[in-house]
Amino acid sequence: MAANEQLMVALGYCALLFILALIFRKFIPKKINWIYGYRTNRSMKNETTWKAANAYSMDLLLKVCGLSFL
């Protein structure tokens, strides 16, 4: 694969993650579930930590994707 093709694949992957992060940030899971969200033992202890952990992880993912574009 040429370097130009690798760059396009990497940017496409980063764009996909960025879009998913925006969607998950807008639609943060309201209740603790086993399907999607930031699922760790600590984040699933109660609703408050669940919401805070999911909001933080999506903000962090947006920052990482934004920096990856640079």
C-alpha cells in the first residue's frame, strides 16, 4: 500500500471514530447497561459515576481524534 493510501485509511478511521464519539456524546446511555458505554466495575456502581465516566470518556475520545487529524 502506498503512503498516500495509508494516510487516507488512517484519516477515514479517525473520522469514523470522531463521528461515533459525537453520536455517543449526544446520546449518552441514560441507564447502566451491558451493551454500550464506558463499562468498568467502578463506572457501573451507580448512575452518577456512570454518567460522569461516559461523558468524560467521550470528551477524551473527541480530543484524541481531533489531535489525530493534525
